[in-house]
Amino acid sequence: MDKIQLGEFIKSIARDVEIKEGKQYLEVTVTPSILYQLARQLREKEETHFDYLFCLTGVDYGVDLGVIYHLRSTIYDHVVVLKTRTSDRGNPLLDSVADIWQTADFHEREVYDLLGIKFNNHPDLRRLFLDNSWGFPLRKDYVDDINIVTK
């Protein structure tokens, strides 16, 4: 399946997506409400079989907070990038995909620890590196008067 066919297949199982042919991989932008459903289908459908989450990254876009998921099918050797974002900076909440791909467990904990994005139904969502005195240091609006590092 090439990028165009993959994009058409994804559109057939989830209509409310934005598909863009990226420089390297097909990029699919979804709303948080359909992220989990689409992720599960991409894993379970015989045509795609995305069995490997090889990267999960949290992003602060300034106004929105988002998560980017890089998925690979080890059977078909195709890759897709799922992107989602929320504008709720006060209580950013996305569905966990840790029950779909086990590798998401620690990746989601890292995103929670450093950006404050919470994941519904995560099996053990707690801070990974920092204690609660830190806040969320990868946010663009982060200010730290206690642990300041200067040049």
C-alpha cells in the first residue's frame, strides 16, 4: 500500500481526519474524540496492521498542546503519523493508547511529566522524572523561580 492508498483507506474508516503527505510519512490529524478509535482500528485492521508505536511525542504549539504518534506496520513496512491536539491548557486530556501499544505506557508518562497532558485510562499515570514542585517544564509558558539554571 502506498501513501495515497493508505490515506484513502484511513479516510474510509475515519471521515473526520485531515490527511497530508509529509516529507517522509503520511500525516493524519485527528480530533481527540476519534483518536483512540482510529488508533485501535489501525492496529487491528488486516489491511494496515500497525503493530508498532515507535515514537510518541508531546508538543506545545503555543496555544494548543498536542501529541504525535509514529506508527509502523512490521508486516507491510508502512508508516503513518497520527497527530492530535487540545486547546484546553488548564486540563489537557487525551485517551491513552497504552492498551493498544505497550510502548505508549512510558511515553505517555513522560508527556504527562513534562507537558502536563493527562491520558484517560492510562494504567499508571504518574510523574516519571520530576516531583510535583516542578510544574511542567516543556511548556512554553513555564516559569521556574526555584530551579533556575543560568549560563
